[in-house]
Amino acid sequence: MQSPARTKQQVVSEFRCSEILSAARRVFAEKGFKEATVDDIAESAGLAKGTLYLYFPSKRDLYLAALKSGLSELVERSQSRMAAAIGIRNKLRVFVRTRLEEVERNRDFFKIYLSEFGNIVHPATGSEWFFSLYQDQLKILERILTEASEADEIRIARIETVASAIYEMTRGAMLRRTLGWSTGNVDADVQTLDEMIWNGIGQRA
């Protein structure tokens, strides 16, 4: 069954919302949440402030929406690429590569994502949606590691610990690239993390 055709107004609304979120990422990345203003974002998006408020009722709503849209895109792209990869080692390489490539493609987003990571995954201070998404990403890693362990592809004891370690190692590499501290290219970082992971969980020859 085909989805109903979108109206011109819906298309314009979606495009404008996307433009607002892109502008928000730029401004929040440059100034941080506290110093950024709705006026700054409206100016960056080329819109009147009143128009922006039609889409997002507050700066906080806009901030969370910018993070949510960027994270959703990252997770969807990761899952799609991992599903197409054959073998646990290739799946984990794809997990790492997708995230590092996304940093290179969209540094504005990752500046705000990584700076807020401690808040958005804490259920007491952050968003329940973000905390749930963080857990879902760990579960994806846990699932493929469990399947690989059952198939005797890897040697592993505590799946949860390994999944968390892989996630955090990758996030650390993302942070270094976001801050401009990494001296190598993406391929070099992927290779380094791949060797570290595989030396830890790969079957001995």
C-alpha cells in the first residue's frame, strides 16, 4: 500500500524544519547551549524568529530536536551498514567506520552531541529518549556479539562489558576527531580500533 502523497505545504514544512535544525546545529556547536539564542538560530536559518517558534516552542526543544535528528540518522545508517556486512569482525569495523566518517561529514553535530553525552544518557538529568537510544545501541552490539560467540567466531566472557568497551573506544576516537586531535585519517583510526578489538575477542589461531 502506497503512502498518501504529501501536500506542497507538508514538503515546504519538512524542508524548513530541516533548515532550522541544520542552523541550530551550527549555532549550538559554535556557542554552546547557554550562549546561543533563538535570534542567532533564526538569523542563521534565514527566518524570522516568529517563524522558528511555529516549529519549536523553546530553545531547549530546538536543542533536543537537533540532537535527536542527528542521532537518529547515525543509528539508522549504522544499522543498515552493519546488517549488510558479513562476519562479526566486518560488522564491528562498520560500526566504528560509520561513526568516524560521520564526524568528518558533520562536525557541527558531534560537537554538541559529545559535549552533552554525559547529560543525555543519564536518566535523572537527560532525555528518556536519548537514554533509551544509548541502551538500544549497546543492545545491537550485544546481540551481534552474542551471535558470534554462539557461532564460535569469538572468545568472550562478558558480552555486556565488551559491548560497552567497544562503544566507548569508538566514542573516544570520535571525540579526538571532533576536537582535531587525531593526526591520522579515518582508515588509520578504524584499523587501530579493529586490531585492539580483535586482539581482545578474536579466536586464537
